[in-house]
Amino acid sequence: MSRYFFDVENGGLTVDEEGTELDGDEAVASLAMRTLLDIARFEVLAHDERQMSVTARDEAGMPVYRTELSVRAAWLLAHPG
């Protein structure tokens, strides 16, 4: 198992200082995607437009995987509220 660090960009950068022990590429990709989707669930409620990303780094600090999500939301008709 190797330790990977998952940095989050979401209007600012949050650097993972602790890391997570994972076994294999699939586990790294899966955790990066789950992290991004967890963040998106809460951010989309607060913002009509948002770009987010999660970058996984290996123990040497080298980026090895990145996942990104862009969200745009707008009313198509005059909002009745």
C-alpha cells in the first residue's frame, strides 16, 4: 500500500497534509472521484456556477491523478419566487 494525498481546488486550494493509504490505481481514482462528488453535493446548493477539482499526489508529492467538475445552473424562465 502507498500513501496518497488529495488536494481540493474549490475557489481556493486545500492541501491534504495527512494522506490516505491505498492499494492500486483504481482505489486512487475512486477516492478522488468520491471526494469531488461529495464536495459538489454541498457546493452546488450554494453557488450557480462552480469549478472544482481533486488532484491526487503520491508520497513523493508528484501529481498522479486529477478529476474536475464544472457546474452551471440558471433559471430558463423568470423565477416566480
